[in-house]
Amino acid sequence: MNINVYTESTPNPATMKFLVNKLLINGSADFATRESAETSPFAKELYKFNFVNGVFFASNFVTITKTEDSDWADIEQILKEFVKGAVESELKVQDVTVDEAPSFEGTEQEVKIQQILHDYVRPAVEQDGGAISYKSFENGIVTVELRGSCSGCPSSTFTLKAGIENLLKRMVPEVQEVVSEAL
């Protein structure tokens, strides 16, 4: 199979999405630090570049966060070629395969919230090179975790409040607010 890699900018200027024409992982995996990449041969190799500051995988892409002192103009092509070679040589995203079929638990409202996040929010967030996961629902407040390009992104607060919060308030009347652990 001939592997093609193309890049897309994300709303976060420090991250770029590297898309390939092959499924990399079923679900997502976040390696926000060098240390966390120990279980990922692919992420571990990416962290060998001193300008890589974060690695996030979902379906057919890897989102890479660069260091502040590096410029995409200087490193984008290097990373594209690396990603192409890594995918061609079938470098593993994770040593252990995890089946990430969604299973929702909790009260009726919690299950409904998780289903909405999975069906409506997750695809949009993945489009921007990130991921969202449900943490809790207490006293009308939904807590989520944003990863990948969404973590630390300047527009993630707007996405969270204007997009996700409004959607959940409309569909689950008990929801009063949505907050994120990773902002």
C-alpha cells in the first residue's frame, strides 16, 4: 500500500494534524509527555525530535504539538517524511491493543450525555485534531477532558462554552454548565 501523508492546521497554532490513508488506531491515544510515550513505539520515535512537545493519535491521524521555539515551516516536511516512513514500516502506535468500543455507564442523564458527546461532539473535535472524554456529571455540571490539539488551544474555551455546553443544555435540560479539566 502506498502511504500518503498530508497535513492540516488545527485551531491550536502549536499543533498540526498529519493524516494518512490508513487506520492507525481504533479509538485514540494521547502521549502528552515524553515519559508517557514509553508504551508507544511510534510516539517514542517522534519524541526523539527535540521540537516535538506532544503526540496524539486518533483513527487515521497523528496530531503533533511543537515546541514554542520551533517553526512549522522548518519542521513540517521532516515530520511528514517521518510519519510516512513510520506508517510504511508499521511502527506500532501502542504495544498493547485496546478495544475502545464505547460503553456508557451511570444514571439516565449521564448515559445520555456520554452518547451525545460520542455521537455529535467527538467527530467534530477529532476533525480539529483532538479528542474529548466524559469525566463526570454532578450538580448540573458536566466535566470533560480535552486532549490532542484541544488541550491548551486558544479557541477550546469558546468551543466548550458556545458549542458543547449549548448542545448539552438543549438536549439534557439538567445540564447547567460544561467545564474541562485540561484548559
